[in-house]
Amino acid sequence: MHVLFVDDDEVLAQGVETALRDKGHVCEVAELGKQALTLSKDTAYDIVVLDVDLPDIDGYQVVRLMKVEGVKTPVLLQSGLADPDLPAEMEALGVKGFLAKPFSITELIERMEALLTGRGVAAADTMPPTPPARPQPAPRPENRAAPAAVRPPRRAPGSSGPAAGSKTEAEPAPRPSAVAEARAALRAQPEEPTPLQTVAKCGAGVV
């Protein structure tokens, strides 16, 4: 087979090129989509193995431009990404083959031969599995203590005043008037004896 292998991974491209030549096939390598488009127009390849994710234009656009240019070479798409749009894109472009990375050289040859003999493989059968979503931890319940119940204060039987044990603010005593204060001051002073009281007191001591 005469193969055009398109991939921007230089190490992978060189490895595939060497392995295919060791198997008796002819292989040329391109790293960019535009380069692959030019080579596919100028050379009659048996198959183009085309990476979907390229630095300049993606593999889907390369296939569209190949069709515009009248290139009818079969295309085997390859990718290491789980692209949910891949099956729809392949159907719209009329691409019949897909190869998921990583792959062995034996798998690559088998897939190319299957495509050339009309036994293409659907993309849904070979797409890399989508990694499962990580479960989100359930929110931890907050341990909040319930507020203690407050018992209403007990009232004495027949009492209409504040309940026993309840705290009430003492009302301030009314401030005495100025007249009352003056009277209290006079009562506190000792009384001075009158002259008659003084004479009587002195006479009491005379025998």
C-alpha cells in the first residue's frame, strides 16, 4: 500500500513510517493539515491516515477540502480524544474508517486493509472511552445543637404580679423635695436649750 500518514507527533509518525516500510509498504509523512492537502492532490495514495487534532486545521476540515479539490482517496481518521461529535462528522463527510490511539502497527494495517476492502469500522466501535465523571462528595450535615427550651417563670397562686424567679427592674425611689430635705436637716441638728431650761438645770444642782 501507498500510505500518507498525517500526524504532528514526530516520534509517532517516524515510528509508523519505519514499521510500514519494514512490512513492505510505502509511507510518506505530513505534520500539518495543509501539507497533507497538497500531497493528497499531487500523489495518488491508496489511503490517507489522518489525525483529527492538527495544529493548523483539523482533520475534518482537511477531508472537506480534499472533497472540494476532487480527491477521492479513502481516509482513515485517527484520534486519542473522546470527541462526541466524531460519529456525526464522519457520517457527514462520508468517512468509513476510524482508529483510536494508541494503536499497534498490526492494528493499523488491519484497519487500513478493512477500509480498502469495504469493511470499514464505525467510529462508535473504536472511540476511546470517555472517562467517568468523578462523583461529587455529599455535603456534610452541620451539627448544630438545638436551642434549650426556656421554661416560663412560675406564678404564685392568685398572684397578678411578676412570676416567681423572674427578674424585674426596681423602680427608682422618688427623690424628696427641697422642703422635705430641709425639715430632715433641722431634725438632725441638736436643739439649743432656752434660758429658762438653763436656769432650771442649774437650780437643780443647788441643795
